[in-house]
Amino acid sequence: MGVNLKGIIKTKEISLDNLSNMTVAIDAYNAIYQFLSSIRTYDGEYLKNNEGKVTSHLSGLFYRNMNFLTLGIKPIYVFDGKPPSEKRGEIEKRKMRKIIATEKYLKAIEKKDLESARKYSQATTRIENYMVEEAKEVLSMMGIPIIQAPSEGEATAAYLNSCGISNTTASQDYDSLLFGAKILIRNMAVSGKRKLPNKQIYVNVETQKINLDENLVELGVSREQLVDIGILIGTDYNPNGFEQIGPIRALKLIKKHNKLENISELKNELDNIDYNRIRKIFLEPEIPKIGKLEWKNIDEGELIKFLCDKNAFSNIRISNTIKKLKEKNELKANSLEKWLN
């Protein structure tokens, strides 16, 4: 779910080209979930290999990251560890939503209502353990560094950005800002016109850049106060938030009272949540020790063996995509050599 700050946070539309030569810390689970939700057949089924195993995540990871590397973007993928116990309620809610969506999906398939089937299928998305392991395999074969977070991957990705290891962090969730990411990129790699499923309708989807410090100045609050605003609206650790409080009202309350515990009219509700613990999750998250990060050359042989031989991807398409990246890198190297001479 994540916290909904859309009503108060200002964004700037950018092109992916603006991220060339930059390092981007990516919330891996967030990205994989997007691929599993969107890369499906016309009736909402996942892409699968000859053995019936899901390959939507592999397709998304390969082609999106090849695009990044070709543009000179250097991704770092951060994987979730054990979620905080406070997230248990949100996790259970997500499970129930998936069960309900699955029932609706099966009914739509039975009625041959493919438009509804595809819509409901996206809400059934779940990430299995084998998908995570395969994602790590593919990224390693592509020479892209991966980091295993002890807890929330988004928190570690934000830390990489806040301490200067990465230039930005990428996630769909505004939570990255609460975790301290200085620059958040949303809708990364989906800029342009996107066709709605099974409809001849196109909508504009723009890559967005959000600057934390600029927004804090604009809003007139500190990051700690932004966390309190998030708690009022509702986070993964208190998903219900406070009744009838959205982003704009939450901002007004915090600016008026300075912090949560000073809002006397919410005393009864505040007594029912451990808001100090939630604050600590955002302001003092568990972070792993970060070693030296390296981007290596693509292992073309292993990639083709894994994607094509094992998972039925097109050998021609995979080889041609890798070839384009190699040609781009050779062109850059030749241009640099001429410049130096």
C-alpha cells in the first residue's frame, strides 16, 4: 500500500535520459511486483515457460535493465528481508484482497469477460520465493549489484541515496521519502503513452522526480514531521490511519500542533497505536553493512542458457538486445579514446 502523499508532494516530470550516468537504488520487490502485475497475456495469465513456471518477472527484469544500461543508468537492486512485526496486519489484508480478486478473476474467465479478467488478475499478484531467487540470478548475470536488506528493502534503498552511494532511489511508493531518500523517481521506465488493457485508449504516464528537501521547504515541515503526517494518513504499519484524515488535513494538523502527541482531539486514537515505534521504523531503520558495489560485464552465455534454454525466451531477441548494448558501449569507448587522443 504505502503512504499516500500525493495531495501535498510536488513532482517534476523528467525523461529517462536525465538519469544517464547516474546510479539508481531500486526497491526490488516493488519492481518485480510491477512486472508480475503488468506483463501478462490478454486474459490476465502470467507469461510462462514450457514447464508452466511464471516468467513475467524475468522478462521485465531483463528488458527494462537492458534499457537502463543502454541509457547509461547504473541500477542497484535492494531486496526485502524480514518485515517489521507492525506490518503483519497490512500483509494479512493484502492476502485477503488477493483471495477476493482471485475469485473475481475466475468468475470473469468463466464468463469470458477478458477485460475484467485482466483487471482482476493484476490484483492477484504475489511474489513467490523462487521468483526472488531467479531475479537475483538474472541480475547477477547482467552484472548488476544486488543488496539483501535485513528488513525493508525500500529503507536500505533510501539510505543508499541519502548517504550518497546512489544518486537517486526508485520506487512507486512515497514511503521512500519517509525513509529519507533525497531524490525519489516514480514511474521509472514507463514514460510516454500507455495503452489501457484491452482498450483503444492511451494515457500519459510520466517519469516523476521528487526532491525531498525542496518539498520539506515548500511544506514548511521537517522530515520527522513528514513521518507524523504519514502516520496520520496511514502507513504499512498502521494501514487504517486516522478517520477522515487525508494528506492536506494531516499537514495542517502537524503544522498547527508540531507533532502527533500534541493533537488533543486525537488522543483516544493515539492511545491505540505505538506511534513512537512506527516513527523509529522510518527514522532509524535496519540497514546492512554496504560493501563495495561493482557493475560487471554481462555474462551473455549464462544469460542465454538461463533465459532461452531454460525459460523459452527467444534466442534471437535476447541476443539482439545484448548486441545493441555492446555496440553502444563500444561506441562510447571509441568516442572517449578519440577525445583523449
